[in-house]
Amino acid sequence: MFKRAKASIAKLKQSMARQEEHLAAQTDALHRIAAHLGDPALGPGGHRAGVPDDFDPAMYLALNRDVAAAKVDATHHFLNVGENENRHYRPNYMQDGLITIHNTSFQDDPAFQDAYARGVKATGGQDYNWHWRVHVGLWAARCAVKLPGDFVECGVNKGFLSSSIMHDLKWNDLDRTFWLLDTFAGIDTTGVSSEKNDPGAEDRNRKHFESGLYTDDVSAVRENFAEWKNVQIVVGAVPGTLDKITSEQIAFASIDMNTAPPEIAAMEFLWSRLVPGAMVVLDDFNYRGYEAQHVAMTDFAKARNTSVLSLPTGQGLLVRPPND
Ligand SMILES: C[S@@+](CC[C@H](N)C(=O)[O-])C[C@H]1O[C@@H](n2cnc3c(N)ncnc32)[C@H](O)[C@@H]1O
């Protein structure tokens, strides 16, 4: 047994040595390429002719860590090696705090595009560039619609996400209620114990009203949702309004009130009503600047023997476990 372990370790060491040699040879080759290239004839914008207009050397190095590590010139490398190797020189997705070269083909799906466009319409044409966040919301809603129960959103604002979902699920064909709760007056600072839980709440309110992100025009919101039946718009501050939700079974919840105390109160109210497998999208869970929600929701889930999935979109996803 001991002999066999020793032999495996020796084999592992040999393989690691081979890999190191291989890496050294590759780095050496990259250096030689760089040395042979000499100074390129620079085109407009300081790029060598042939480089795509949107080529950014710093981005190329960020996306190709081996090239950065070899300390070769990004433009030289792309033109002479990287282009042939189909290397990424720009990300596929770069908005809303997320940059990635990964597959974003969900954006090409006509159903996604339609639903997203309906979300943009709800805001009066303002595109928040939330594509991946809406993709997550739609995915969760499509899973939830296979379960019994109603839908809830706490923090609706102009209705971007909920409108996308209702459009996508063809809400009028379903026999379910979508509960839409919001102060329609921004964050309820009277209900937030501001020094302790959310020191920035009042500032954020002011900023969001000034920029036109938040709305207090409830009639415009009602007009947006008028095309759908079985919609309940509940005006007022959570947690005070939660008992207006009369459904005993909830299959989907979107929690997006930008501050921890009402979000936790909403989760406490909804938890026993969430059906097994129900989807809860926590819009701010992983978003930079919303750490209080991250901590509070992490504790909330832990106390119920589960956890929140952190998403690179800034959201979190919580699935109601089947047996607890
Ligand atoms: C980021 S917005 C919601 C965006 C929305 N989910 C969408 O898809 O466009 C946050 C909303 O939470 C609301 N809000 C904040 N605190 C609240 C509370 N205690 N009760 C109800 N709504 C609240 C604000 O009025 C604001 O409209």
C-alpha cells in the first residue's frame, strides 16, 4: 500500500515536471515571436493596420492571461498568433457590472428579445441594460409556472421585470395572480432603522428620483399593467402591506426593494407560503454596494437550512427546499 502510494507520487512529480517544461517552451516561443516582430507600422488610433477598430490591448491581455504572463505585446500577439487561434479580444457581455467572454446566446432567442422589449416598454423606453438579469428572472419564472401558486414582486417600480415575465408567460392565459407591491414613493425610510441597517437609504432615494429611475406615478404603472388580468397592485410600504397578499401558495417571488429590512420581512411572510421548489430571485443579493442584503439573506437562508446561489449578475437565487 505504502509502496503504491510512493509510486503514484513519483509519477505525479514526473508529470508535473513535463507540464512545467511544456509551459516554459510555450512562453519561450511567445518571446521569440515578439522579438522577431520588430516595431509594427501603427495605423490610426495607434493600432497596427489590420487590428479591428474595437481592439483594446489592455482588454486583450485581460482576456488572455497567458499572453499577459508572457509579457509580449498584445497587438503583435493578436495579429500574428491570436487572430488565427480565434482568441477573444473583446467580451461577449459587458454591462450592469458583469464582463464575460462566455456564451450569451440567450440574447438571440426571439422569445427573450420580445419579453425584454416589453420590459423596456414598461419604463417608457429606458433600457437599463439588464439583459442577463432579465434572463435569470425569466428562467426562474418559467420554472415556477410549472408549480402551483401565484407570483409576487416586492419592489416593482415601473415594472420592468414583472412586465417581461407576464409577457413571456402569456399571463392572460394563466389562472394566477401576480401581486405587485411597492411604496411607489421609493425606499420607505420610516420603516428602515437607518443608522443601523441602511445608512445610505435616503441618499439612494434622492439619487434615484433625481435620475428618473424611481417612479411615484402610480397611474402610469397601472396603465402599464392594464393589458393583463389577475394583477394586484398593492401601494404602500412592505412589511405593512404584506397581509394584502391573500394567496396561500406562492410559486415565484422577486424581491427587489434595495434595502434589507423590508426584504427580510417579506421573506419571513412568504416563506411558509412558498410551495416546494418555488423560485425566489433576490435582485440585489450579490450586487456591489448592497452588502447589507447579502448578509441578511445569507443568515435568513442559513436559519432555514439552505443557502442562496450567488449569481455573477449581482442577483441571488433561492429555491424553496421540498422537505423542511
Ligand atoms: C430597484 S426598484 C425595483 C425595480 C423593479 N424590480 C423593476 O423590475 O424595474 C426598487 C423599488 O423598491 C421600492 N421599495 C423600497 N422600499 C420599499 C418598501 N419598504 N416597500 C415597498 N416598496 C419599496 C421602491 O419604491 C422602488 O420602486
